[in-house]
Amino acid sequence: MKSKAVRVHVAGGPDVLSIETVDVPAPGAGEVLVRHTAIGVNLIDIYHRSSTTGQYAIPSPATLGVEAAGVVEAVGPDVSDLVPGQRVAYWNFLGAYAERRLVPAWRLVPIPDAVDDRQAAASLVKGATAFYLLTRIWPARPGATIVVHAAAGGVGQLLCQWASRLGVTVIGTVGSDDKIEAARKAGCAAVINYRREDFAAAVRSTTDGAGVDAVFDSIGRDTFDRSLDCLKPVGLMVSFGQASGPVPPLDVGILAAKGSVLLAKPTLATFTRTPADIAALTQGVFDALERGLISPTIGMTAALGEVRAVHEKMEARHTTGAIVLIP
């Protein structure tokens, strides 16, 4: 069977993305043929596309994308818990930018009736990230105050929604004034344009000088240093992304100077080492969707063939909310 797929043969900018026709064989033992209906786009896709070394480098050639929703078209001879026609989703598995593909059966989860395919494709990586950040890295507690950078982005909105609905006061930052309203709707009690004003000073003013319990930073180089100035003594700095580039080497003595603050550099891979890990995070996300703790805002929907333009806009940080590709 043939399938259109977005392939990368060499690391680089959006121009290295190519739409190719690839062969998809019949499913073998433990495999399922899935026809995608919605494909989630994530910042890690940019890291995979552009990295030649380090944790984000991928083999080449490769098909980009790590999450999607779709329909089972065929199953391998030993797959008994999934059937053709069933709606399924998966995440944290490279190769999603395609019309069809083979997926190990253990990676697939049935999509609840209350969740549509686009919601699933927009929520699993981002929602799982929000879930482990608010349960494993910094367990959310009512009455606490946090800063969430990129509060109008895909992960940022879910973090803000989830934390605020658990009783946490959220101060969000955004990169432009046109993103302020989206951050407010996501549950931010205050929103700061970090490109236009000193966000650390604004956070101190908003908290009457006290600072916040934690900062969640997916921006990296542009915000890291000033984020430390937002924290209370023994507050937690969570650096979980690098949209503006990696954080330069750090003298750990600065953590003492800023008030014995703590630093976490978590990665989703640590929390998805086993099928049981993936199942637990997936269930956490679907449960949050069904309970209304999170509700993904899909800020952009585009055809698979428009992927270059999508990457350009995302890399320039001109997008708000989640992005979904439609095969």
C-alpha cells in the first residue's frame, strides 16, 4: 500500500521537509495499520528536523511527527484487542506525518467517545507533558502561584487550564499582545508580554514582592535567567523546552545566589519508558479531557502538504494553541 509522508533526509530548516510516496506493508506480528485522520504538531518536531547531535537528533531519512489519531484498517495475525474501524491514537512514536503507517499494537489506545480525533491528536503529547509536570515534577497545590511561559501555546494553554482548575494562581507570559486574550481564557490571573516589559519585575509586582513557587519555562535561552528572579526562596525552576534556543552553560552557584532555588530539567522520555508509563499518562490526559480540566484550543489546522508553512510559522512563534495536520 502507498502513503504520502513528510520525510527528512538531512537536518535543517523547513525547506528540508519533502512530501514523498512510501510503501506501507501489511501489518506483521504485533502490528496495526492505521489510517490517520489528524496529526499533532509539536515543538519537538522542529528539534527533530533541525538537530544533528544530542537528544533530539534522529536517524535519516525519517518521517517526522510523534502523535496522531486515526482508524484501524488492518491488524497483524496476533492482535486481538484492536479491530478494523476502531478509532485509536498514539503519541511519542516517530513517524506520524503520514497518511498511513504501521504502529505496534501496544502503543495504540482507543479514543473515548467523548473525545474527537482532532482533540486527541492535539492533546496527547501536550497533555501528557502538562500532566507529568503538575503531578511528578511539581505537584500542583491550591493556593500556590506559578509562572507559565508561552502561556498561549499548545502546552502552555493546557498547563494554565489544568493548574488554574486545581486552585493554582497562574501568571502567564506571551510574546505578543495578540496572544494575551488566549492566555487569559486559559486561566491566567495575569498575563505579561515578556518582549515588551521586564517580566521578572512584573511578576514581583503582581506577587507584592514575594515571587512564585515555580516557573515553567519552555522558551529557554531568552527567558531562563530572568525566570530565576521570579522565584521565592527554594522555589522551583522547571526548564522543559528551548523554543528560543538552548540555555547556555550554567554556574550552579547562581541557584544559591537567587535564594537556594531548585532546578529541574525534565524530559517526557523519562516518563514514557514502559508501556505502563505511556498508558498511565494517556489515561491521565483522557480523564482530564472528559472531566473538563483541559480543553485544547486548536489554533491552526492545515493539510499535510502545507507542513513547511506550518513549521515556519511555529518556529517564528506566530501560532497560538495547538496545531493539527489533516492528511
